[in-house]
Amino acid sequence: MDQVQIVKKYLAKLDIENEAATLYIELVTHGHSSALQLAKATGISRTQVYRFLESLQQNGLVSGEQLSYGTLYRALPLENIEGLLANREAETAAIRRNLSAMTAALQALAGGTGPEAQVQHYYGQAGLKQVNWNLTKADKEFRVFEVAHLNQHLDQAFARRCREQFVARGLRTYDLTNAEKISLKTVEPVNSKLSEYRRIDPAILLINFELYIYNDVVTLVDYKQGHEMAMEIHHPTLKNMVQQLFDAMWSQATPLEIR
């Protein structure tokens, strides 16, 4: 069985249709493309191409970049399915074990380099879960301009699984919020020695859009129902500047106790 069929068989276990897998592999092997270029390269009708691209975006495997002359689509790393897998761990254990092998297969198809991007886009509930799961990969700490707690955005089981990983990895977290109190039941499990919450007066800063800051990443997250999307910007200079803005606001904020 060749590498293309191996990857397609693997993606099929994630309920990704054969045509969608064909488009993803085309983007991996030939780089960014328009919907028209993908239709010509694969023989899939342009109408169907848009449908399958939307499905791939929902699964965090493709991003669309709006340009003045149209939209260019790019393949995102196969590892982006980790958040989805974490939510379905019991039924996808075999898929998780084979993730590294499938990534290697895609790298072989791309001539030895996997799909990379400085800006990564995520869509729908699966995308929002992925960017939150990516916080578990933070190096020692992360900062959040917080609109609401994670379990108010996403399902409670997933929120709890994320927080368990934060605690298990000993991550120090800083949450800046407009909320006036923090209830233990909404943020547990939590290590109170490592997790800090502070309230900033909305007259100073009204937090109505969430931002995550960690490693060399700034993540912008829109949880608005029907418009769920997120954008990860991998840029150390931008991250350092946004972190300075966060720390300036943090210094003006009031510590909150977890009760």
C-alpha cells in the first residue's frame, strides 16, 4: 500500500471522507492552492471542493487565507487533530498510537518537510478545542485575557481534561478578567499555588475578546456562537509585545481568591 492510501485509510478513521483526504494530501504535497486549482488537480467539482475544504477546516487541518484576489488554502499540521482525539480518547486510542507514523508518511509525501505555517486558523467547536488543548504544550506558563471560564465556552468534560493537564504539567497560569469573583467549582481541578486570577476594572480594560499568550504564540479566540474561530500567530516579537501589554494591565489589577 503506497503512502497516499496509508494516509487516506488513517484519515478515514476520523470520518474524513476520501475526497477531503485527497484535497488535504494535494495541499501537503503541492503547497497552498485556490479552490479552482484544487478542482483541476484532483478532478473534484469546484462545488464539492468547497464543501470538503469546510470539513477540513472544521477539523483543524486546513486554513483559508483571504486575499484581494481570492482565497488560498493551506494544509495545517496533522498534529492539530490532538484536541479532537483527546475528546474521543476511548474510541480513538488506535488512531493516537499511529499519529507519529502518519505524520512521517505526510512528510515523505512533502519531500521530507511537514506542513508549516506562521499563522494558523481554526474553525468551529473542534478548532476551539484544539487551540485550548495547545495551551497544554506551554513552556512553564501562559497568560489569558479571559472573557469567561473554559467550561462556559466548551463542554465541561473537555474543560476539565484541559485543566487536569495544566495541573499535571505544573503550568503557572495568569488569568486577567473583568469578573468580580472566582468560584472553585468552575475552575477545578486547579493548583492554587500556580494559578493566579486578577480583576481589571472594565473602565480600564473591557475584556470582550479572549487572547492566549505562551511560548512564541499569541492566540485570538472568538467564541461567539455561529462564528467560532481562532487564529494562532507564531511570532516571538509580537508575543513579547502582547505579553508586555498583559503585564502592564496585570500590575493595575486586583488579586482574586479562588473560593
